[in-house]
Amino acid sequence: LLSSGCGRHWPDARGIFHNEAKNFFVWINEEDHMRIVSMEKGDNVHAIFQRFATACSTVQEVLKEEGYDFMHNDHLGYILTC
């Protein structure tokens, strides 16, 4: 990872944020620019997805308020890594 530049400037401008239940995380500038994770024990996939979808929508609203948005291509869809 160091040869690719992923380790430069660590830990500046990087972090992990989570909710009190610790079933929702946002990783900033680890390997991706932003990684959104929603999880919990059990089989309540609806709750996991609802939490993830709400978070993505909220992040996108904030980005748009600041004049930004998620990277999107009409042919490829949303641009992402991982």
C-alpha cells in the first residue's frame, strides 16, 4: 500500500465515523475517498439497506448543497472503486 501512495500523510484527513449502535460506518480517505458501511447481526436485510440508502441520500444532499455530487457517467452509472 505504501508504494501506491495509500499510506502518505497518514493519519491526516482520514477517519472512521460510526453511530452509537456501531452498525453504520463512514470511512473517509482510507483506500476509497469514502466508504459507507451498514451492517448488523441477524437477517433484517430491509433495515440494513434502509439505513444505507438513507445515508447515501443524505450525503448526496449535503454534497449538492456544496455544489458537488457523486461521480456519475451516463453510460457506466456511478463511478466507484473497491
